[in-house]
Amino acid sequence: MSGKLIVICAPSGTGKSTLLSHLKEDHPDLQWSISCTTRAMRPGEINGKDYHFITVSDFEKQIADKEFIEWAIVHSNYYGSSKKFVDEGLKLGKKMLFDLDVQGVDSMKAIYGKEAHVIFIEPPSIEELEKRLRTRGTDPDHVIKERVSNAQRELKRKNDFDYLVLNDDVNEAYKKLNEIVTCLLNA
Ligand code: ADP
Ligand code: 5GP
């Protein structure tokens, strides 16, 4: 039995979490990789469901103990994916879903090559992305500015991956994303 690695990558504010929540509902067989992060929890987030929210010293200990398959500093915080989750999932033939920034994608591709299927989601424009971040209302102004600036850099990589989905109309975007994931799961 062979496992499957599906990675979603999108600049913050694109609408990735919105699309992923539908994907998780429609594909309960997909095992969601719950990352560790040192960023502060947003209202409504659940520790152990959205992320494992841990301290910088705990994160650095886990780096030293080689507990991450990949980790990166994104928007000034640590984020990392559990090595044990991936190793055990692959051994058991599980289908796994990841939400990573481009550094994390590069690390996964370096390890798993074509076995890691990467879907990049792009916003209609940087202005619309900023508007979405402001409408979401979860981040202070300086964090939004940092995320918009990082988004401009990440968008330069949009054609480097296996699939590209535009999130303009959310229903259209989900339809396309779901088609790609369904196809990958049935392959
Ligand atoms: P991300 O996880 O990529 O940072 P979110 O899923 O939190 O982004 O979405 C950011 C904001 O944009 C949320 O308020 C969400 O409801 C909204 N949003 C998501 N997709 C769309 C879309 N296609 N059109 C307009 N607003 C959207
Ligand atoms: P957010 O703080 O908005 O939840 O996520 C910020 C960014 O971190 C997003 O681009 C998301 O894809 C990325 N991210 C989340 N988890 C991980 C992870 O485990 N590793 C890496 N490299 N990036 C992650």
C-alpha cells in the first residue's frame, strides 16, 4: 500500500484555510498534517486541531531532536511538520494533506520529489489579498504588511509547482481544487 502526499501552498490571505476546510469535509480519508507553530493563536483556533501552538524553546528543542520533516520561519514565526506523522502515514499507506509555505514545499520536494503533489493557490491580485486579510480581521496592521510583502515574493514562485488554482470566485476555486485532489486520490 503506498501513501500519498498532497501539499497546498498559498500566500497568506489567499483563502487557503477556507478552501481547506471544505476539502477536509469532503475527503475525511485525507489525514490532515497538524503543524507546530510559535505564532499566537487566533480567536476561534483550537490548539491541537488547527495547529499545535508551542513555545519557541519547545520548537527549538524539537528541531534539535529532529522531530520535523521540514520546518521554516514564516512571517517571523516558526512552523514545522511532524516527521513521525509522515513516516507512519507513508508506512500505513495513508493519504496526507499539508499546508506549507514555499520553503516547506521546497523541502518536501527535495525529499519526496514527484511523490509530493503540490497545488499552489493564487489570489486574483495583491490588492485583493490585502483586502481579504483586512476583512478577516485577525492580524494587526504590521502583521498584515509583513504578510502582503511576503505574498509578493511567494507569488513569483506560482508557476514552479504541479498545479495552479486561482481563488477569485470561491466556489469555482473549490471546484477546481476538489477535482485535482479527487484525481490525485484515485490515481
Ligand atoms: P488564508 O488561509 O489563505 O490566509 P483565509 O481562508 O483565512 O486565507 O481567507 C482570508 C479571508 O478571505 C477570509 O475572511 C475569507 O472568508 C476570505 N475569502 C476566502 N476566499 C475568498 C474569495 N474567493 N473571495 C472573497 N473572500 C474570500
Ligand atoms: P498562518 O499563520 O496564516 O496559519 O500560516 C502562515 C503560513 O505558514 C502559511 O503560508 C502556511 O502555509 C505556512 N505553514 C503552516 N504550517 C506550516 C508548516 O508546517 N511548515 C511550513 N513550512 N509552513 C507552514
